[in-house]
Amino acid sequence: MRQIRPFSDQETVRGIVAAYQRTFGGEPWNEGYVCPVCGDIFPLTQAGGDCPSCVRCGKSVLLNEYWPTDKVACDFNREMEKPEALCLVAEDGDTVVGFIWGYRIVVDEQLDDYLESPGLSRLISGSFFYLDDAAVIPEYQFHGIGKKLVAQMLEIQSEKNVLGRTLDGSRMFRILTDFNGKTVLRITRDRVIMTISL
Ligand SMILES: [Zn+2]
């Protein structure tokens, strides 16, 4: 029923984009729509239309998609051009229900800026496989799909060290902890950088 295979074609990219929008448009992110005037964000369940916050102030403002298809696809294709970039998808039939992607990074001061993690290069050095983004669409969460995606990615990538940036206590945080991930830097109260040594 569930199949995980390496990223290969643009049809799969469209599936990844849809999974991205459905995942991040729901809990706990709720990045479905954004108001171009007040900046409030709403989950996908809002289904577009006028901004409720602005309507309360007597204004009619049409919501924009928070993650427009073209932007997500373009960002994804750019990520896939990075060194040793890899992407895995979990599918149910023809539907992409989850994905993970990443690429090789070298920790230096530039990377501190890129990951918005000041001081990281003073704590660790060398090259890492960076788990950039992962998602499982709401209806398929809590079935171990995320853990399988991470496990397979750790197996197919070729670095000795893996790095992830996530929220303390998130599902990704717990999965990385299951693979002996350690928090090496706390960026903000709840955002952390974790590493796994293989
Ligand atoms: Zn508004």
C-alpha cells in the first residue's frame, strides 16, 4: 500500500508540492492563507475568500495562498540542485502522502546565516547531510511514515554526520532523538539544531 522511492520526475514534484501545502496548511503550522494587508495567517480549512480579521474592521481583502504552487515547486527544484541532494516520497497509490529531502552542507560562518543559527560554526565543523524538509499529510500522520522516511534517508545518504533543524518536542525532534540525535544548539526558546553521528 505504501511505497517509498527516490524522487525522479516532475509529476512527483507536483505531488510533493500538494503534500507540502496540505501538511503546512494544517496543524500546527496553519500556513494555508495569508492576508496581504494585515498579515494574519489562516489554515487551508479557511478555503480562501476574504480575510476574516479585515472584515471585522470593515475591509474586504482577498486572502493569498501562503505556499503558492509555483513558489514551492521552484524552491524544491532549486534545493535538488544542491550537492548530493536526495528526496524520498511515501506514496499511497499515485498520491504522495509524505516526503523528505536534504543535501550536503559544510558548517562555516555562512551556514550560520543560512540556517539562522548564530554560533553553530563555533560548536561543530565539517560536512553534514542536512535534512532540510519533511512532511506527512494530516490523514497519514501517526502511522510511522515519517520515521520510515528518515530511516531510509539515513541509509541512502553518504555522510557520517547528519544535521536537522526543528522545533523542540516536534514529531521530527522525537524521530531524530530515536536515531540518537543530540541537540547541539538551541537557537530560540523552542528551535534547535540536532545532529546524528552514524
Ligand atoms: Zn487581513
